[in-house]
Amino acid sequence: MINYYTQWSNKVTPLHQLNAYYNGTFGKLKTYFNNDYYYSNTRFLQFINETSQISSNRDVDSKSNTRSSMFASKLVLDYLVGKSKLEGGYEYIYTDRKETYLNEQAYLPTTNDHIKEHHLAGFVSLSVPFNKVNLNAGLRFEHVASDYYEFEKLVDAQSRKYDNWFPNVGISFPIGGMSTSLSYTAKTRRPSYHELNNNIQYDDRYQYESGNPKLRPEINHDITLSNSYKWFYSSLSYQYVTNPIEPIFEPYKENSNISILTNKNYGHVNNYDATVSLSPKIGFWSPTLNTDLMGQDLVIPYMGGSLKMNNPVLFIKQLNNFSLGDYLLSLNFKYNTRGSIGIAELKPSKQFDVEVVKSFCHDRLSLQLQCTDIFRSARNSMYSYGTMMVLDKWNYSDSQAVKFTLRYNFNKAKSKYKNRSEERRVGKECRSRWVG
């Protein structure tokens, strides 16, 4: 048996943010111009003490520092041509991020990574109405140049340049009283700095975590059909994703009993999503039922072979609000089935919540009582599959709680029709209820 004592601490310097914008109208032309600057510096310390009955004890001390700066600029121009709307503009983002990592006991390698990235995009779109039918189409071009440095030396193999076109087209039309829309969109998701991070986090002597600076962007081709009618809404979507970014458990080194959780690009994945939402109003009862079925067709490496992760997951959320005079009662239920998300097989979970709100003094004063996860049944548990291991996670996140909130709004009803005498009457009524 191995016991772990872990201590984390971080120091964040003041965040620097600056914004400048301009909005204007020139006849039929509308202009939106926005600029942002951001700077942060964070230091992170980790201390782990391991005591083992089967091997030697171990202390692991690590330090990391992250410095980030960003400048972003966006211009959008809207122009009306009859009933049609023409929109165009650009986006520019420059980021500079440097990360260093040091493990004093040298169990893990020292890193010093620096990424500078220029992201320039131009876009144009046109929306044209035909009676009750609306057509829209657009095109976006993105140029990204990213320079990757290790110990301040440029690494050409991990530096990237991308030039991509992303079209989109859609149509919306009524069918009886129902609104229907069908759309196709091509878009990208570029790896985050956390996913590109080359630092290795020490979890325990058998498991590490790290990013992957060799990741490439994923491209998502999305087709979505949606319908809405009064209190009914539904959508059905399909995505074909190339170079999807997913986590993977693999050996830290060849013939090593240490596994590392990192990220990699897979060949492709098919995703689908079906959503139905019902929100009628029946007298004093306002129920809402949301169902979301999510599925994927992903094959991952597993124990020298492959494993299909294609078991769909159903998420159900039912909200019940009862308006009883000055009382509002809510009975809520959440549930998910077992199913595949990425490399993980999610375990079932359910949660029951109750909330009561009592209002006083024309809604100026309210008392709220919340009871969450009444039966202590909510879980964040799953099986995660790797090339040489299966991680069985059972997690309860202390979601069972009782909360009491007292809230008073000093400016609840601002109306030009409410005079000073009415304000005094409400205040006097409120005091009489509580003072007697």
C-alpha cells in the first residue's frame, strides 16, 4: 500500500486587461470594432510525500511558471441591401505564452517552452429572405502561424502554419406553425495551450500527465436539423471530425510500468447528437423535460489491439416548477446512462434536488432553501481505457448540501409610473410584517 500527501499552491500576479471599441452607423452601414489586450503571470508549486510499505518513500517537489499575453482585434461591417444583409470583417489574434517546469528531485525532465502565434481570419456572409424562407451562406478564411521554442531555440518540426477555408450554408422555413432550419458548417478546433503543454505532471509513481506539442487542429463538418413549435424543440446533428483530439493512456517509456495520460490526434470520428426539449405550462405547474442522446464511432488502441467506443449516452433532465402564491417550489431530477465519451466509459448517475423560495414585500425580499443531491446518488465515475491499463474511477464530489439564502433587492421595481408615496407604502408594509 502507498499513501500520498499532496499539497498545491499557486501565486497569481494582478491580471492586466485593456479594451477599446467603437460602434457606429453610416446610413445602411453598421460598424463594430473591438480590441483587447491581456497579460497574466502564474506560479504553481506542488509537493507530494509518498510513504510505501513495499518500496522506498519518496518526496516530489515541482515548480512551474506560466506567462501569457494576448492582443486581439475584430472588425465587423453590416450592410443592408434591400431586405438582404451582407456582413464581412476580419479577426486578428497574437499570443505569446512561455511555460517553465522544474522537478527538484529530477524524476521528471525540466522544460522551457515558448509559443508565439499569429492568427488572421477574414469572413463574409449573406442572408437573403424569400417570403417566409431565409437563406444564408458564408465563407471564412484562416491563416495561422505558430512558432514553437524549446529553451529559446526554434523547433521547426513543432512549429505550424495553416491556411484553411471554412464554408457554411443554411436554410430556415416554416412547416405549418413549426419553424425548421437545416445547416452545414465547417469549423476547426485548435489544441489549447494546456493540451500543447510539454510539462509532465506527477500524479503518483505509476501515473503522469502531460500535453502534446505535436497536436494538429481538428476539422469538424457539422450538419444540423432543428425544429421548434411553441413549447417543443428538437434537433438532430451529425459531425464528421478529422484529426480529433482525444486523451490516451500509454507507457511513459518503452518497457516501463509507468503510464502517462496525454493527448493525440486520431484518424477520424463520427459523432451524432439528438435533442428533444418539452416545456409546457399547465396551470401553476411549469415542467421542463430535456433529453440528449450523444453517440460516437471511435476506435482506440487497447492492450495490443483495438477497442470500439461506440456505446451512446442518454442524458435526462427534468425540472418541475410549481408557482403557489408567494411560494415557488422546484423538484428537479438529473440522470445519465452508461456510455462512451472519448476514451472513457461513463457510469450511470442520478441526482434529486429540491428548492423552495418564499417572496415578501412585492418580491423585494426572498428566502431560498435548497437541498441538492438528496439521496447522495450523484457520481462522476467512469472506466478509462489505455494501451496498457484500465483506470476504474469512482468519484463522489460532495454534492449533497443544504443551502439557505436571504436576498433583499433595494431597486426591485424601477418604473416611471411608481411615485414616492407608493415606495413608502411598500416599505411600510414590509416593516410591519417583520417588526409587527
